[in-house]
Amino acid sequence: MVRAAGSALASKRRWGCSSVRAAQAAHVLPLPIATSHRAQGDIQGMQDQVRVLAVHAGQNAAEASGSVSRIKELDRVKRNMEAACSTLKEATELSGMFIKVRA
């Protein structure tokens, strides 16, 4: 009987001590939990920002590709105009030679 009473008392002490620890843990845990929730919110915010940046990067890449195409077309036109200018210079020189030969 004494043994059973001692065992019951020891059990109560363990539970009492355990409930004190649980109360202390419940008091201390909200800070790490709040920090964890805040970090999760920050991570979610960063992920959203990365998604927005990816969309903008895709749009910018498409615009850049269009700009490069326009620049290539302008370069082609420029080369054609330079070739035409060179041809006109040659024609002018030949015309001047013909005038000198006739005279």
C-alpha cells in the first residue's frame, strides 16, 4: 500500500512537473511560431515577386526580340541604300566621263 501511495505521489509529481513545463512551453512557443508564420509570409511574398519578375522578363524578352527584328530589317534597308548610293556614284562618274569623251 505504501508503495502504491508512493507511486501515485511520484506520478502526480511527474504530471505536475510536466504540466508546468507544458505551460512554460506554451508561453515560450508563440514567439517561434509567430516568427515561423512571418517567415512563411515573407517567403510567399518573395515567391510572388519572383513570379511577377518572370512575367516581366518574358514580356521584355518578347519586346527585345521584336526590337532586334526591327533593327535587322533597318540594317538590311541601310545596306541596300548604301549599295544604291554606290551605284549612283558610279553612274555619275561614268556620266561625267561620257560628257568629257563627247566634248
